[in-house]
Amino acid sequence: MDYETIIYEKRENIAIIALNRPEVLNALNFKMIDEIVDAIKKVSKDDEVRVLVIKGVGRAFCVGDDLKGMQKPGESPPGSALEIEDYLRRGYVRVVKALRGLMKPTIACIHGYALGAGLDLALACDFRIASETARFGAPYVLRGLVGGTVLLPRIVGLAKATELLFLGDIIDAKKAEQIGLVNKVVPEEDLEKMTMELATKLTKISTIAIGLTKRAVEQGLGADLDRAVDYQISAALLSMQSEDFQEGVSAFIERREPRFKGRMAIKAPFY
């Protein structure tokens, strides 16, 4: 697929998706959603890629859905319940699911605004590095909509999520860091440098172990203790059948830094 709304590039073992609709502050339309999902699939299939970074071109990370651009000229807005549901399922939730399902670590590099669906896109990443100028909000209710209910409570807790979702307030980067919405806030001029330093560090860790840990955490969040333990055991079993596990043990015994490749020693499906 040739991309028109994003820029996709690889820097050694790091893939970068840059949202590239700066004229609308990287608001999401269906074409951009299709292209992001396609690029994530490309990352998933590329064994050379160990980390994915998502950032925005221009003055913002992403201000959410392009409410005008989601509709083609002359097209009527969805009317029936089935049409509305189809419209919603074709939207940004596809990007959220693709990011959460990716068995590789992801980093959101955030400057300017991350609002609504743009905030959810950032929350779907495993790490969030923000510049001091970044601003965050989930103003769905201010448009008479429901959104942001899946990831925000998991990350910041019920009380803070309720506050952000019910009031629709926009918060600054310092507040976002205080409530755990972002991992780190840095000066704007250092944002890309600090993001790439974290990405480079992640490329040296076992991609297999990170991916399986990500899956076990995701499945364990909604499970009781016994099932959560079962998920962890299943993930551990698969990790112990990887070349990375063999290399990690050898490196520990030989007292050297491991050289992970992110490969399974045998064919084993992810559970």
C-alpha cells in the first residue's frame, strides 16, 4: 500500500509511523486509519523491526477523529443502529486493537494535542513520552458522545478516568505525568532524542519476552487469579522455547550482555 496520510520509515530495528495530516492537526479519517493498521501489520511481519514509534507531523500528535473528513462528499451520515455500529467499528478502535495486539513494544512520541481518539491512540501504545507542550483530553461528552472508556481507566485508575471522561477537561503534560497517563515528560527539543533512546534500549531486550509479557498482562487484567496465573505460565512456556531464552541463560552464565534476536527456537503459536 502506498501511504498518503502517514509516513512510514525504518531506522535499523525501529519502525516509525508519522501521522501526516498536519493541516488538520493529524485528525483521523478512515483512510488514515486504514493506513495505520496496514503499517502495523507490516511491523508485525517484519522480523527486523523490534520497536514501533508513533508520532505526529506538524503542531500536534493527533486531535482525534476528523468529524468532517469521516464523511465522503454527498454521503449521508449513518442513520440506523447497524449503520452507526459499522461506522464506529471502522473507526479508531481498529488502530487501538492493532496496537494492543502487536507482539512488539510501542512508543507514542507526543507533542501538542492528543485529544479524543488521538489520546486513545497514545494510550494504546506501551510507552508514552511527552513534550512539556503536550496537552491531553477526552472531550467526548462535550460532543454528546461516549468514548475513551476502555484504556483510560486501566492506565490512570477509575477516579481520574471518571474526572477526565465526565468533564472533558484538557490537562497539561505535568498533570498527565502526575496521574500516570504518560511515562515521562521532556523538553520539546529533546522529545525525539529521548524517544529514540528508549526505542534503542528496547531493541536490545528480548522482543519475544516483551511480546509474550504484553499478551499475558492484557489477558490477565480481566481474569481471576487462577486464570491470570495460567496466562503467565503459558507465556513463560512459550518464552522458554525461544532462541532468546537460550541466549539469555548463556549470557547470564558467561557473565556477558545477551544478544537477543527475537526468534523462537521452534515453531510455537502465540496463544
